[in-house]
Amino acid sequence: MAEIAVFHARDRFDGTNLQALIGGKAATLWTLGQAFAIPPWFAVTGPAFLENLTPEQRRAFDAGDAMDGLVLGHDLHAAITAAVAQLSGKGSLLAVRSSAIGEDGQSLSYAGQLRSYLNVAPDAVADHVLKVWASAFADNIAAYQTQRDQSSNTKIDRLVPAVLVQVMLAPQVAGVAFGCDPVTGNPDVCVVNATPGLGDRLVSGEVNGALYYVPRDPKALVVATEGGNDPLLTPAQLRAVEGLVRRTEAVLGRPQDVEWAIEGETLYLLQARPVTTLNSRGDEIVWDNSNIVESYSGVTSPLTFSFARYVYAHVYIGFCQLMGVSPVKIAANHTRFFHMLGYIHGHVYYNLINWYRLLALFPGFKMNRAFMEQMMGVKTPLPDRIVLDIAGPRPDGWARLVDSLDFARTLAGLVWHQLRLPATMRDFHARLDDALRGDVASLELDGLAQAYRTLEEKLLSHWDAPLINDFLCMIAFGISRKQMEKLGGERGLQYHADVMIGQGDIISAEPARLMREMAELLAGDDAATAAFIHADDAAIQHVRARLPALDRKLAAYFDRFSDRCLQELKLESPTLRDDASTLYSAIGQMAKAGSGATPRHDRLPELSSVIGHNPVRLFLVARLLDWARKGVRQRENLRFERTRVFGRVRRIFVTMADHLTRAGHLDAAQDIFLLEVEDVLGFIEGTSTLSTLRGLADLRRGHQDAFKARPAPPPRFTSHGAVGLFADGLIPADSNARAEATPAGDSLKGLGCCRGTVTGRVRVITEPKRATLEPGEIMVAQFTDPGWITLFVNAAGILVERGSLLSHSAIVARELNIPAIVALDGVMDWLTTGDLVEMDGATGIVRKLAP
């Protein structure tokens, strides 16, 4: 008889390949046995089967021939009988299941192919072991292996049938659960199938049972279908099953197909196997637009996407250099920098897998992952299973010391960059002014191409000052806010918000100041005010002619802020020089109302009244707050310099479009936005394979029209394999979207970012270009950008679904003293235009009021 003929659940194993001994199913149970409730079991080993064969049967087995006349040898029969007696001392019925070598593997499951027997009497176990053995050589197994052999072009070894013998349960409910959606591959949902009593009929397909989709997020809505409204499982039991699946996945390292049962108060794990449908789907990519949609909402042009892709790549190469990543690592990951963004049905997304691969290059990432995720603005981190695959486990011992030293070196580098920041800013502005010098309108095509290449060389590849300041600003803001909360609680947080207000020289507030001054010049002149409200160009020209002070201020506004428009980072967005109607209307509305947002001049309370009178603490916290305040101001001002660069790029390509249209290579100047940057430059510089750009523009126009006609993809979803091959199947009916419900109740809480209490009607704005606000209305938006300033100035309050305390809406609201709340998840669905609400910009609470 084999050295180990029977292997018990509690036996030790000191070898290297337990599956070769007891098969995949039993080996998995042994691995999980220390952490999960599993019914008692033993396994008849694979070597015992081979030792039990006669010489003729062994030759037939090795040759792949039919296997007949299997019998149990005396010694093996005695060993099984003894094991059964130990397992079923109280006369329990038993399950006899296959656990073949190779069964329940990552590529082959053999699900339903080998025989399993339930409710077997103890004295019949040995006979059923023979039946399970025989099922491994049935015709269906040969057909299954042949099919998989042909599809994978890989020779599949013959099964060695180990057998699992396990105590039967008498559960109230049982079923199967998948650690991901087995159809879509979505890892953020657990699919639970349940039925009363034993789960065998569910597994065999005889009954459908109740089906539940349980999101990974415990706050998200559980979706029940196909009988799921029956109270088979309570919410607590559903979460317990989901937790069982997640813990199994954590131990085994990939999503699992788990059979489970509830007997009494105990949740049992019966068996677990990998979700094999994932293996043929290709590499997993998680797409997310949670931070980029503010800049690139809706369908984005090919020209904008190709430019943004280049900018992101080179900016983050520079950032890695600043963070102390070695040139060798940067070079090895060169391709990933150019695949940080994706273009899905015309919409721009982050490729989070590549983002994390680049984050993992930073010294100290494994030890400080949460900190770096926060600094980089990651809203919903990747699951631990993916990050573990990307970055590996947290280091320990010597590796941890090396990682800590690397991180300390990076921190020292950041201190050095902070000390040199004033000089870095001066150098950056000198390069910026030099690169933006001159008018591109008079240049020919080759000169325009050279002007663009100059921007690439002098600025886009050397974006150091904004990067350094941005990163240091987020660190200073985060640390200072945390310290104020620790030392002053809610009062400390409010003080922190207030201290960022009224800095005076934040450029984002300057448009509002100029608009207010122009509105004052219109005040009392009803005809002029009406001309501005209705954006009547002809009438406005007459007003400008008779009000020279207004004319000068408008000219100054256009000279300074003509590139600051709605969706200003999209090159196809019309600027104020193309269409100034939103600006005119906002000025007219301010003049009519007789007021507008004004900067706050409240005197802050003494810092000591918030955090105490310890002089050392006061000195350190004051310096920390001053560091954060300066960083926020410089961050917002440097973002305006980004606006100037994008405006320059827009003018370069629009001028190119005029030349190409006159030459007959484009049908209309707007067609330039249907091309990618290198399409245009290649045509000018002699590297294009096309003789004209018209056909390419026509092709892209058709795709853009199709993108605009279809629903937008969800904010976050997963794809597998080649994205282009399955583009139409990436988002099947939002199945990859996280299940979320519209907020319920009469109140909603977000992040208060400018104090003040306002009661008023709301106006929900989805299209800012055509929107206006009546006096006293509270503006509601999904997100904002600097172009929304024309709406901000007339808002009594601001409610934004997305954003943070460092987002543009929060900073400008604080500068203009407009009560504001951001990060109000679901507010766009929760409120409708005309709803009466009370908002508190300090606490972040919005309440619906009775009409």
C-alpha cells in the first residue's frame, strides 16, 4: 500500500506538492482549514489509487487506454474503513467527492465531470470510492480533455483520482458564491446563489435559487434577482457569505468559486476553486475617471486626447525624476508613462493599473501606500489583491530598512526642493514667458509646427515648478489640516478652512473682481444692463463706445482671461474670443441684482483660542499653516499658467487649421480637432503616410458622432485583454458599475469648504454654457472648472457632487465668500431644480425643506 493512503484534515504535510498527493479540492480545504469552519474530512490519496492498480491496469493507465475492473485492495479497504469510523463516530452520513490531481485548477475545473455522492452510509463509503475512481475514466472526461486540449494547444495529463470523504451537513440554506462577476469579471461584486437545504441541486443546475449581487463596498446597495426577494438570507448572512469569499480570495490570491452552507448559526465552507472564466479574458485593466472627468468631461476630441496623453507622460516622467526614481527604472517603464490615460468610447479615463505601477516606483511606496494614494488624489484605491500583484508584499527585515532609507532620501529631496522653490519658480516663469513670446497668427505651417515643438522642449518636458509646488502643497495642506483637527477638533478644522480665505492675490478670484467692477459701471443703466443680460453683441458695442471705462475693463479682461473658458483644457472648447455670451450675461445679471460675491474680510480669531497657549506649539502650527496657505495660493496661480499654455496650443492648431482648410486638406477649420497631434505635425514635417488629412477627418467624424450618440461609460469599470477587440462589450448595461442608490432622506453631508448658512431654491446645472442663476439661487453641479466663474459670482451658495478642499470650486468659493459644500455624493440625483434647501458651509450639511 502507498506510504500515505489516507490523509486527514488535521495531518501535517512537510512536502512541496500537496495537490499531487490529495488533489486540488482536498488540498485547498487543507490550506483553508486553520481559518475557516469546514466539515471534517479525509482524502484517499492519488498514490493510493496508483498503488492499488494491477500491472495490467497501470499499463493501461499510462497508455491512456480504458480502465476496467477497478477493485480495492485489502489494506486500502481497511484504511478507508478505519478513517470512516474516525470521521463518523456518531453515524453521520458522508459525502464522497472527487479530488483528482488537476481538478479545480486555474485553467481546468472539471466542474460536474467527475461523480460525487451525497448522504452515503458509512459502510458504503469504500464502494463509492470505487465509483468515483471509475468516473475519472468515463467517456465524458475524455471528451472534455480533448476539447480543452484542442482549444489550448496544450497536452492535458490524465487524471489521478484522489477522493474526498466529508461529513454531511443538514443546512437550512446553502449555495455557491463567486468572488467576482463570472460573466463580466467585475471584482467589486460578489455573486451569491442560494437555495433551501443542500446546495447540490443548485450546483447541478436543477434549480435556479435566489441570486444576489453583493458589492464590495458595504455601503452600496445589494441587488437581488431571480427569487432573491425571498428571505432566504438576511442582510447579515449575505455580508457573512461575501466576507467568507473575500477571506478565501485573500488566502488563495485570486477570485474564488465557493460552495457554502449555513447550519444552525455556523457558516461552513464546503469547497473553493478559482473562477476559471477569468483566465481566457486577458490582462485586467481598471479604468477610472473620478479625478479627470472635471477636466475632460463628455466626449473629448482626438486632438485633445493625444495632447493630454503626451503631457501626462512627460509631466510624470519629470515627477518620477523629482521623487528620486532611478533613470534605469524610468527607462524600463517608458511605455507605461504613455499609457496612463485611455480613450474609451470618446471619453478620457485613467488606466489605474499603470498609475499604480508608476506609483510603485516611488521609494517607500510599499510602506507608505495610503499616504501616496492620498497625495496623488486617488479617490477609490485599487483592491489589495491587485496592488499586491503590482508592488509585492510589504518588505520586512533588511528590505524594509532599505525601503525606509530610500523614502528618507526622497523626503530629504523634497525638503531641498522646498528650499529651492522660489528659484525654481523664477526659472519656470522665465521659460514660460520665453516660450509664449510672440504672436503665432502670422506664422506659416512650418513655423507653427516649430512653435509647438518649442513648447514641448521648453515647457511640457520641464514642468518642474508646478509639480514640486503641487506635491508640497498637498503635503502641507494634509498635515496642517490633520494637526488642526487633532489640536482643535471641529473648531480647528473650521479655522483651517478660514485661514485659506482672502489671500487676495489668488488669480482665480481676479475675474470675479473685474466682473464686479464692470457690473458697477452698468448699475442703473437699464438698457445697457439688458444688452449684457441678453448678450446682444451689437448693443454691447454701442454700450462700450459710450462707456469708455467699461470698454477698457472689458479689453483688459479679454487680454488676461480670454483662454479661461468652460472646459478650458479641451482644445476644442470655444474661448471668450469665440463666444463671450456667458461673460456678458453674468455681468448683466450682477448689475441687475446690484450685488455680487465679495471677498471675505472677517478677522480670524487668535490661533491660541483654538489650539491653546503653548508657545512652541503656536509657533510651529503657525508656520505650518503659513506653508499650506502659500502653497494653495501658488498652486492655483500656477494652474492659470497651465491655462495660458493650453491657450497657446489651441491658437497654434487653430491657425494650422486655417492654413490647411485654405489649401484644401481639410473641409472646415473645426476638423483639426478630429486629428491627433502627430497626424497634423507629421503632415507638416514630412513623416505622414497620408497625402491629405480630409479622409482621416471624415473617418474620425463618424466615430465622434457615434460616441456622442451612445450612453457614457460608468465612472469605473474593468476590461480584460485587448481593449479594442471588445470595445462594444466593455460596458454591458452598466454591469461593471458599482451598485449605488440615490441618497435617501432629507439631509446629505459633504465637505464644508466655506462657512455660511443659506436658505434658497436650487438650480441643478448640467450644461453651464446656457445656464443662468436668478438672485438667491443655490448652484448645484457635478463638478466645476475655472470657466464656471461666470456662474459663481451670482450664486447664493454652491453645492458640488465631486471635489475636495483643494479643488477649484472650494478655493474660489472661499476667495469669493460664497458658502460652499463639495463631495456631496449623489446630490445631482437627490435634488431637482426648484427644491428648497438649507445649506451650512461650515458643517457640510444640506437639508431639504418643505416647499
